[in-house]
Amino acid sequence: MSDLQNEVAELERKSATAARLFDIRRVIGGLFALYGVIVTIAGITASDADLKKAENININLWTGIGMLALGVFFLGWVWLRPVIPPAAAELAPAGDESPAH
């Protein structure tokens, strides 16, 4: 392989890594899971006075569980359907087989 082909291959690998790393589903899932854990802990440790204010409904616990479920859904989605960036050949305009100089 020539140096140019090696450089192009290296850039494609870096692009694929960046696409997976900055996938919005990963960010949303991670944040919902993190906040879900925090809110669930707040719901588990709620006092009787806090529950009385909310008419004996542990809203923090239920919201935290819902946020955890949503976070796990997004992270599972990333795991089951990972991002596959398009190859360089797919990005080239139709009929243009040669690279631009």
C-alpha cells in the first residue's frame, strides 16, 4: 500500500471511532441512566414528610425508575444497532471514480 492509502485508511478508522464515541444515543442514554440512579436513590431515602407532601406517592422513586429504563433503552439501542459510517466510495459523487486533485 502507498503512503496515501495508509493515511486514508487511518483517517477512516479515526472517523469510525469518532462516530461511535459521539453518537447522540450514547450521550442521552448515559445522562438518563446517571440521573435515574440519583433520583432513584433520592426516592429510596425519602422521608415520611416528603411523601406526605406528594400525597403518599413516591414521585422520585417512580421518576428515577422511568429515567433508568429510558437510559437502558438508549444504551441498548446503541449496542444492538451501532453506527457504521459510510465508506469513502459511498461518499463520492456518482460517475466520479477518481479522487479529486
